[in-house]
Amino acid sequence: MPQIKIYQEDHIPSPLSRIWNAFTDNPFAFAGLWAVCSLILLAIFGPLIAPYAPEHQDPHALLLAPSWDPAGTVEHFLGTDDLGRDIFSRLLHGAHLTFGMALGIVATALIFGFIIGSISGMMKGLKSSLLSHLLDALLSIPSLLMAILVVAVTGPGLGNVFWAVGIALTPQFVRAIHQAVHEELQKEYVTAARLDGANPLQIFWYVILPNILDTMIIQTTLGISAAILDIAALGFLNLGAQAPSPEWGAMVSQGMDNLLTAPWTVSIPGVAIFCSVLAINLVGDGLRSALSPIRH
């Protein structure tokens, strides 16, 4: 007779274990996770380990090439700009501004998006329809363009950039959560909860919320990459961080005058922006793939 294999309860993987195993099976997503963790550490401890202050100028090391160039030195690993400022130190300080600010913006947008999207998603009828059309109108405007419009009214500066990008990204969170809640309301287990006497707050907290966490996680990863690009773009356009700020987009803008003679002043912060967005997108794609079996 065929043997029946009995699994012990402690051998059955939990949902979190299955998600983690599916995520780590994707080598690109796992590499992106390591890169994102490194960015978080740099955003926290970068200013502490930077060898120079971001505004420190060395008149004897103007436009010094990176260390791998024959004309470069180890003291300035990634070279210097036209004012003799160490690019490596400015990158570390810039991670605190660009990446750290992006995390703060997305956290704020997630909070407001969760509140508005959850309340609107639980609504029915005309109110829900009006809000849905309003969100469609707002989402038709690119987030960068909306951020530029807000900065044009409030003025340049990192503080205004924080709220400008946050306002531009919040409708995306509202729309994603609103749609997820609205879809969950159509499920049979929500109807069963209503028949059991659960009120709307209990239905949302105990029935709907656990099933939209994956949507919130994926939208958060997409929001972080969009926030980094918007912050850097505003800095490049001189609408965000102002000189001599080491914000990565502002560094690219400040190096454009020396693009032909010292291309590293533009390419190095540009590569930092590209790698950050790429790493976050890899993590987002990995999470989407790992969560898809559970979502369906």
C-alpha cells in the first residue's frame, strides 16, 4: 500500500516563510534588497562616515579625477568638483537627503493615502463615483509636473519639495487603496462577515485590511522610486535643493558646466540615482511575484 506522509505542524511553512522563500528565489530581487538595505544604512550613517564635510573646499584639488584615473588620488576616491569638494563625501551626505527624504515622503503619502483611500473605498454610490473621477483627473497629471506646479507656488527649497512631491504622490496611494478596498468589498467572505453581524469598522479592520497589505507594500516600493526621481529632477531644475546642497539631482545640475572637462561630476551622482531606482524596482518586482500566489 502507498505510504501517506504526515507533516508535523511545525514543518508547515508560514505565509511569511513562503513569501520570503519565493522572494529569495529571485536573485535580482535579493540583490536589490541588499542594495536597498545598504542605501538605508548610508542614509542614516553616511554623514558620520564621510571623510570630508560636504561644503569643504580644497583649492589644490580642483576637478581632480577619480582614483582609478592616473591623475586621481586615493584621498579623493571619486574625485572632486570645480570647487575642490570631495564627490564621495557629498554622495554620502546626499544619500541622507535624496533617499532619506524619499522614505519620509512616501511614509507621509502612505498615511494620508491609507486614510482617504480606506474611507472612500468603503463608501458607495455617488460619493465613491465622484472621488473616483477626481482621482482619475489627478492621476492624468504626471507626478513630476504636479510637483513642479506646487513648487512654483510655494517656492524652491527642500522643505517645499517634501510637501510638493508628497502631494503629487498621495493620489496614487489613494487610488490604489481605494480600488483594493472596493474590490475586496465584492468578495463573498465580506458578505459572510456582514451576515455574522460585523459592523463596517470590524469588516475593514479584520477582513479587508489583511487582504490589501500586499497592495500597500507594492505601492510603497513604486512610490519610493518615483519620489527619488522627482526629488532629483526638481534639484536638477534648481526648483528643489539649492547650491551648495549635496542632493544628488542638484549635484548633477552643478556639474553640467564641467560635463566635457570633468564628466565624473555628472556621471557619478547620475549613476547613484539610477542604481537606487533600479534596486527599489527590483525589490518591487520581486515582491509582486512573491505575493501573486497569495493574492490569487
